[in-house]
Amino acid sequence: MDHKLYIETPIYSSHKLKREQQKNIFYKLDCYQPTGSFKIRGMEELCRFHFEKGKKNFIASSGGNAGYSLAYVGKHIGVKVKVVVPKTTSAFMINKIANLGAEVEVYGNVWDEAHRYAQKISEETGAVYVSPFDDPLLWKGHSTIIDECAKQIQQPDKIVVSVGGGGLLCGIFEGMKKNGWKSTQVITTETTGAASFYKSWQAKEIIELEEISSIATSLGAKKIAEKSLELASHFNVKPITVSDKEAIDASFNFLDEYNVIVEPACGAALSVPYFYPELITENETVLVIVCGGANTEIKTLLSKK
């Protein structure tokens, strides 16, 4: 099959924030992807690249979304997918991945342990190892978000994006470079219990967290992709951290505004226009990347509120 699996997602402007705060906020709604998150872009790029070279077996480590997108792409392209998830991954998400015909194995307490185990299996079996965020093919796929935005709106003054392992961030930087958006400021957001990019930026070197202590499990990489820090040095970047509560509250605000559920990992970016209006001046145009996430049940969100 040759048609794209990911879709061109819309950009909506926030009438609510225009009325309440006089702010020009635009949302890039990648929550509307077939898999509920931006991850499908990079996974399709990576899968097709290896498939064309004759590869038919793929193994990924994932907290949920990357594995789900890989399983979706794998099912449509016709390759075998195994996803190794840590114990923190919900039964809800494991079932979603399994429903797509992928094999799911639970291993390790955190993603990093699942990652090392999946790498080992890939070496033993010859399967393509798929990182959830640290691969130039993923970044190339994710950069299409900015390609679309460049057609949909004028260059914004600021882009707000959540950072987990740094895959989306690398894609955003690559896309900004490609489309001449070098002068746009990038506000990166993480929850305080998963702030590996924030801490690495402050230290000017990669810092590995001792643990992940956040509800935003999709942001839960103890160590970011080195490339994200390297690319960030060429842009005007402002890293901030938000609380778990702000990330969850922002997810509910967004649900009220657009009738769509996103993960707290995505709520971290949404909390900037909702709760940090001082970071945005009245005449600025701000693009928020609504990265989405399929790893959220409404009852789980409600229980944390």
C-alpha cells in the first residue's frame, strides 16, 4: 500500500483564550491522528524505510504511544511487531497494542529497562530495533508537523511543545530549520518529576534522572536523546517545568474546549496558555503542539484530579 497512514491534522485557534486573555493561541491537533498521537509520523517513516530494505520483523520498547503507533503501521504495512513495555504501562494500553496484532511483553519497572531488554532481543533475532524517540528516521517523520504548519499559518512567534525523550522536539527543530522558522522561540514543557531535558539544558550536558515520579508517564525517559540538546543550542529555547496537577488540569480544560482527551504528557504543553499567560504577550502568535496520546482512560484522569 502506498498512501500515507498519518493524516494532515488541522490547526484551530482558541476562541476561549482570545476572549479571556486577548491571546492568539493556535493548536496543532495531532491528537486527531489515527493512533491519537504524533508518533505515527515518525513510525511510518521508519517502518517504510526498513520495509523497503526487506525487513519484516520489528521490536520496540515503549511506554505506550510509540508501540501503539508502530503496531498500527506494522499492521497496515504487513510486518511483525513486538512491543516491550515497562510495568508502568496500563492494561488499557497493552490491550490497545495487542488489538492491532502485535505481541506485547511486559519487562522492567521503567522504560529504560524495557529498552535495554528489547535491544538485546533485537540483536539475538535480527529484528529492527525501534526506539520510541532516538532515531533520525523518527525525527524526519515528526518534522512533517512543521511542514504542515508552514502551509496552514504564518510563522509563529513561539512554539510550545512537551518533551519526553526528545524525539518530537528533534522533529520540531528539523522542521523549523527546513521551513526557515529559525527566529521562533521554542518553549519546552515537562512535568517536574520527568524533567530530563530541563535539567540537561541547565547543566549544558545530558543529565540522567534517578527516577521518574510523574503521572505523565509518556514523558518518562530518564535520559533525553543527545541530538535534542545539540539542536536546541541553535535555537531560542526556553525550557520550563509544570506540576502534575497543572498538566492534568490543562487536559481537562482542553477536553472542555475541544471534546478530546489528551494525556497529561500533552497537558504539560497545554498548561502554558492556560496557566502561564505571562510567557505570552498580547500581540504574539503562539503555536501549541497538541501531541495527543492514546494512553489515557477518562476514569484514570478523573481519579488523579
